[in-house]
Amino acid sequence: MNIPLKSAAELDAMRASCRMTAEVLRQVAEAVQPGVTTGELDALTRRLIEGMKAKPSFLGYHGYPAAICISINDEVIHGIPGRRVILPGDVVSLDVGVLYRGFHGDSATTVMVGVTDPDVIRLVETTRRALAAAIAAVRPGGRLSDVSHTVESVAKASGCSVVREFVGHGVGRHLHEEPQVPNYGLPGRGPVLKPGMTLAIEPMVNLGGPEVVVLDDKWTVVTRDGKPSAHFEHTVAVLEEGVEVLTLA
């Protein structure tokens, strides 16, 4: 279960790890260009995190072999970096976590590389808006499913679908904690949001159907119909006065 932050010192430590996460993600996103390999982006991620005297949250997590997840086009999440070269027209989702002073930050963004397809642009912008709307739905005393319902509503209104098999989560002392934060559901249900809770809200939105498949590498998740997917994520803290987005660049 997500253990609520109980002191200003704990909140400051969480803020620090999340600031680092945001800065790493910003720099790696800027490095996404045609001709760059996903392996080069992973190496950059490791250098940046090590330069901050922190640790990559993902590296070695349940055997994951890299410091960042890079998922391209029909890959939804957990794409393993390697020799793949980024090409014009690619939709590149980056997901990174940083462990610092005992706390994890977790954030994701999707970069369009010379994309001109209006449907793909609609997908990415819809996912971005879904995250913003979901964060706006976070309030102390509210219900977790209000957040989930908001993501699904934004996605459906734009003719997109949300992934159901994979969800957001509590985050803090551990990379993945309860409660799960689905991107679908009816409002007014689930745990009550309480000050001190820290959550990773992460819409995973598909241009086609919601069904996904895990590839033989046991990590990479792709859309069943082969259509593109987008992924945005922020770590947020529930506070007495509302919500703070901890992983803003």
C-alpha cells in the first residue's frame, strides 16, 4: 500500500527524486531524433542519473535490463532499448524512474518525430489532455476512480481507447505500490484520496482498440491491432490544499 508522506522532510525527498526524474526525461526527450538508436538513449539516461548521484529505478527491476523504457509506434509500454533506429514518423514513448534518498520518481512522455498523420497527432494530444484532466480530478477526500473515469472520458471523446491490462500506481518508497490507478471505470468509487498519498497517473491510450499483447521478450507490450499508442505520466502528491505535480520539468 502507498505509505503516505508523514513529514516535510519526506515530501522534500520525494520532490527531489521527482525533479531529477523530470530533468532526465526532458533531456532524453530532446535527444530523440531520426538516426538515434534506443540504446543510445538508454546510455544517455544512465549517464544523467549517475551524474545526479542517484539510481535508475527501472534497471534490474524484476530483471528489466535497461534504465528507461522506450516504446515506439504500436509498442505501448516496457519497450527494451537496443539497436533500433528512430525514424521520421515514429511515435516514441519514454518512461523513466529515479531513486534518490529512498524515494522513487516516475514519469513518461511521448515524442512525435516528424509526425504529420492527423490521427496520430490526435492520439498524442488526447493522451496529453487525459493526463492533465486526470490530475485536475485529484483532490483530498475525492475518490480514486474519479481520476480513472476522467482519463477514459477524455480518450473516448476523441475516438481513442484506453489500455486496461496495465495501470498507474502508488509510488514512493517502492516503485510500484498500491493502490492501482486504472485509466477506466465509474466515478465515485475506490479508495479515498488522502493528504500524503503519492501516485503515478499514467494514461496509456490507443488509436485503435484497447487490446494488447506482451511480446516474447516478456516485457514489450504492443497493441493487438498494430495501431499506434501514446503514454504520458506524472507523479503527483495529494496535499491538504489539493494536488502537486512533482515531476514537472
